Amino acid sequence: MPLLLLIVMFVIQAGVWMHATHVAQAAATRAANAAAAYQRSAADGQSAGSETLAAIGHSVLKNPSVSATRTATEVHVEVTGTAATVVPGVHWTVRAVVVRPVERFVPDVAAGTGGSP
């Protein structure tokens, strides 16, 4: 009976870990979208990711961390944390990474020259 109870607890722990992974992925996606927007910054993305975690992940993702970097061509966001514990002593790490191209304005030089599109 104790072995069966332990197995059930590990199944529940796996479910909590998968839910925490989905929360981290949602926060990373929202952060990347915010940071990749035209004339936005990595700080905007980091803020959006933190707000998302506060809204939907505060109970399932413990000690979350949002890291966002933006170059001229792409945004890289990483969300890490630990899934909530069901089985005592078990601490499963959660990590989600999203890389997006940066939105940028490219002028249509052909339109100003009189040439055909």
C-alpha cells in the first residue's frame, strides 16, 4: 500500500511539473512577443513575463526567473523555476526558452523610384 501511494504521488508530481512547464512556456512566449515588438526593449519583455507569472503561475512555479535579451535581429527569453512540490524532497526544475525575430521597419525603396512592384 505505501508503494502504491508513492506511485500515485509521483504521478501527481509529474502533472504539477507539466503544468508548471506550460505556465513557464506561456510567460516566455508573452515576454518574447512584448520584447520583439517594434521599438520595444528586453526590459519590456522581462516585465511582461513577470506579470504573466504573477497572474497565472504564482502557485505552481516557485522561485521563477525571467531573463530577456534583445539584439538587432532577435529576442531570446528564458524562464526558469521549480515546480511546486507534492512529494517531499522532490524539486523538479522547469525551463522554457523562446527565440523570436525582432519586428523592424524596412522602408519600401522600390515605391519611391517609380519602378513596378
